[in-house]
Amino acid sequence: MDHSIIQIEKLTKSFPMGKSKFTALYGIDLSFGEGEFAGFIGPSGSGKTTLLNIIGSLDVPTTGNVLVLGNSVGELTAKQAARLRKESLGFIFQSYNLLAVHTVFENVEFPLLLLKYSTSERRNMVMDALAWVGLTDKVKSKPPQLSGGECQRVAIARAMVKRPSLVLADEPTANLDAANSHNILQTMVKLNRDLKTTFLFATHDEKVIGYLRRKVYLLDGKIDKDEVLSN
Amino acid sequence: MKTAIKLAYRNLIGAGLRTWLNVIVLSFSFVVIIWMKGILVGWDRQAKSDMISWEIGDGQYWHKTYDPFDQFTLQDAHAPIPPAFKAGIKNGDMLPVLISQGTIYPEGRMQSVLIKGIDPGQDILNLPTQKLDTTPDIIPAIIGTTMARTSRLKVGDHVTLRWRDANGTFDATEICITNIFKTNVPTVDVSQVWIPLETMQSMLLMPDEATLFTIRDSETTQPASENYKFMPVKTLVADLESMIKTKSVGQSIFYVVLLLLALLAIFDTQVLSIFRRQKEIGTYVALGYTQKQVVWLFTIEGAMHAILAAVVGAIYGIPFLIWQAKTGWALPVETSDYGFAIAETLYPVYSVGLVISTMLIVMLATAIVSYWPSRRIAKMNPTEALRGKLQ
Ligand SMILES: Nc1ncnc2c1ncn2[C@@H]1O[C@H](COP(=O)(O)OP(=O)(O)OP(=O)(O)O)[C@@H](O)[C@H]1O
Ligand SMILES: [Mg+2]
């Protein structure tokens, strides 16, 4: 528990649905330690994305407590939440969400622009991040010119460039073929090992599940199973 | 802020054709506003300087009952030249003018006119009064081109002039048109006949009398007189000024519409991009922007249209505006019917203040229409924005 970076206690999340409400998460208790490579697994609608969004401070719990890197997500102001994301969290999305009119370099540089780095520092960090994902030859390309696999690698570089403590990846392989999926997963495994970054996935992709060292199964908004692989 | 500007710039340029269409429409507003306002300033200056050089000099003394818009008081609006004015008249710094009503009969028709007596040797006004010095046997007269057109008189024509003298007795004589002058100032042209002052004084039995005095320089000559009140240039051009102001209101409707069209296009672009770019908005938030910062980003992006428009407008606008200032803008209508001083060609005059105030107004307006729809971003749910599901 000493090194836990996420602590979730009695989390419920419900959404208003017309006059009633729909509860997507019920009484979740979980904690994750530094350097974990874990994922939420479950069928569509089981609440994976909802849980990931709350951990990412993009959404707030309805009840319960979610502590991320010492910040209680439900109690953060918009500014504090933005700061937590800016400084410590990386996001990887199913549809990459790259800025189409910006070059690969500019896309990866973006998170650094929000932090106070000098131009040369930014340059070095961006080039390092692109080296991790093997895209140093595409710095000047724009996302529409890249393949899906390349786009997701740019997104990984963008998430990793500021060396966040925690990366949240929602279905990162859903739009990729098998070869590309394995490629980006191996990249993330390597980054997890080398940089001690914690990775949290939301997925139902067997290929992803195969790489996870901890599998949290969700079913209808509840934890069904929590499997930790011993190495 | 620097980051937002950089990002906004990239996004805007990245949007391509749509941006440039907006920018071009907006740049029209810039150029047209500056041009139209410049025309008005140019007109104002031209009209005033024409009035000064053709009619009012550096101010006038008016007989206390003289009112150029009242024909009935004109009969009494004359008095002997005050002794205090004599010196100024003698050395040519004051110009007496006697005004009375009369009638001419060109080709048997009847036309009522103002007879104005003026010293043929004067050099305060541009009127070609030296032409009143030429014919000793018949009374010489000069008229303007508009008067010549309405009366169909030509140089050398003789025409009967009838007037009432100081005793109220009618009398008539022949006059000869010795010159037709061209002027932009209708108040020395329309329905007016200029004859030598001394001739007129004896015709009207008003020896040594005058209605008004035009002075050369208000700094030096300011003698007082109880029969005459001094009218400074400012007062004499006040009507012209208020008329130009009225024109400028009518004119601004034109460019306000143009500006509104440009702003509407930008507003539309903003509304559309906020709708279409939800995922991008969600991404900015995920990467660490607050929603307020994203509002700013989109506002800056929209407002930047105005900056690009200023640049684009400068590219074609500066040559156009300079060319206009040089060659002028020929009015498409017959100007002499306007009833006020207006040249056939107007030369726009642009000031730094005009350019800067236009830029500020356009930029502010653009910023507002950019900000207005962007406010919605602050109310978005970032997770829904990321899914692109907002309506
Ligand atoms: N903003 C919302 N308003 C209402 N209901 C929502 C909202 N977000 C999610 N839900 C509901 O909550 C449940 C869980 O959604 P969530 O997106 O977390 O599922 P998921 O496990 O990520 O599914 P998938 O594998 O399809 O991505 C779903 O039934 C969904 O309809
Ligand atoms: Mg999901």
C-alpha cells in the first residue's frame, strides 16, 4: 500500500437518464501501485471507460473516494484537475486523437508546451519520445499521412513525452491489426520497464490482455475478478 | 498565451480554404471602411478649403439681419461700410459684398437670382472678378457653370437684369456675361450673378453700403462694429459639417452590413468547429488544458481571422488606397445638384487614427463573435466531448 498511486474506495458512478439514473459503477474498491501494467477487462458497457475517465480526472465519482497521486478526484477544482493531467497523466485513445493539422513533432511537443520547458529541452524530449516508438523519421509528417499503427505510436510518444507517472489507455489497439497491436504493446511494456511508468488499460482485446500483469475484470459495473500475475 | 497563439495559428492555417474565405471577406471590410471613411475626410477637407477659397475666406462679418436662408430680410441686410473697416478694405484685407435680389430674363424666361456686388480687384477669393473690369459701356457680370447651365447663358451673352432699389422702385438694365467660372461651391454659383460692387451700389442707391465682408486673415483684422457681427470659419462651415456627418451615418450603414456579413461567416465557422472538433476539445482537456483555456484557444483562433485579414487587406488594400488617394474617386452623379460643396472627384485622406480605430473595431468585433459560441466549450462534459457525442 505504501507505493500505491491510485486508491479507489466505494466508488459508484451514475449518470442521469431522463428522470431516473443509470449506475455504471457500483462500490469499486481498488488500488494500484507504482509501475503496474494493469487493465480493466470486460464486455462492452461494463464500465471500463467510465472508470478510466474518473481515474484520469476527466469525470468525477458520484460517491466514494478516488485518490490519484495524492489528489482526491472528486474534490479537485477544474484548474487542479487540469494540472494533475498536465503534469502527471498521459492518455492514449482508441482513435488516437491526434491534432490533424499539426506535424508529428508538434503533436508530441504539445504537452510540453503546457509545461515550462525551453525550446531545446522540448526538442530533446520530443526526439527521445519519438525514438522510443521508432518514429524519428516522421517528425515532419502530419497524422493524415500516417498509418493507424504509426498514429498510435505518435499518440504513445505524446502520452510519454513528459514522463508521466500514469498512462491511461482506452482500447489502444481497437483500430489496429495484430502486428501493429503487438508492436505498440511491446513498446509500452518496454517503457513500463525502463521508465517505471504505470499503465492502466481498458480493453477487451485478447492481444492486450496477454501482455497485462494484472487483470481487473469488470461486469456490469462491478469487479468480477482481480488477477495479479506473479513474475 | 504564447502557446495558445501558436496553436491557434496552426489550427487556423490548417483549416485551409475556409479560413482564407473568411479572411478575404473580412479584409474587404477593412479596406472598404478605411476607403469610405477616407473619402469622407477628403471630402470634408476639400469642401472646407473650397468654401474658404471661394466664399468665406478666413471668416466674414455679416450684417446683423443677414440670413442667407431668408429672402425677406435680405432687403434690409445692408448698411454703410463702418469707418473701422475702411483701412482693411483699402489694403485688400477685407472684401465688402453687397447682396440683393433680382430677376434675369434669359431668352424671355424669368429667373430670380441673387445679385452680388464685389470689388473687381479683390484677391481674397478665387472668383475671377478681374473679368468684371473689362467692359466699360455695359455692366459686366460673371456667373458659375451651374448658373450658366440653368440660364443657358454663354460668355458674351447680354441679358436683362431687373432689381429694386433702396426706395423700392424697380429698374432694369442689360448686363453682359464676361466669364463663366467653374467651382465646387454652389453657394457662389447657383442662381447668382456677380457684378462690380460700385456699379451695384449706384444701381441700388446704396452708396458705400455692403451686406457682408470677407476677411483675409482673422488673426490680424478684427475691428468691431455694431451693425456687423463676426462669423468665424468654424460657424460658417458648421452646416457643411453637420451635412457630412449625416452622410457618414448613411455611409456607415453600408459598411456595417459588410462587416456583419464577414462576422457572420466567422461566427458560423466557430459554431461549426466547436461542433465538429469535440474530440479535439476533449483531447486538449485530457492533455491538461482547463476548459476555460480551450475557450480562449478557440476565441484566439477566431479573432486571428482579423489579424490575417489585416495582413491580406494590406496586400491589396495599401496599393488600392494609395492609388485612390492619387487619382481620386470620380463621383458617378452630377455633383452640382447636391446643393453643397462637393467636387466631381474626391480624394480620400487617411489618417493613422482612422486606420488604427478601424483595426481595433474590426478586431474587437471579430473577437466577440469568436468568443460568443466558444463559451459553450466551458460547459461541455469532457468525457462526452472525447466521445464526440455532444449535440
Ligand atoms: N455520459 C453518460 N451518460 C449516460 N450513460 C453513460 C455515460 N457514459 C457511459 N454511460 C453508460 O455507462 C455504461 C458504461 O459505459 P462505459 O463507456 O464505461 O463502458 P465500456 O466498458 O467502456 O464499454 P466499451 O467496451 O463499449 O467501451 C454504459 O452502459 C454506458 O451507456
Ligand atoms: Mg469504453
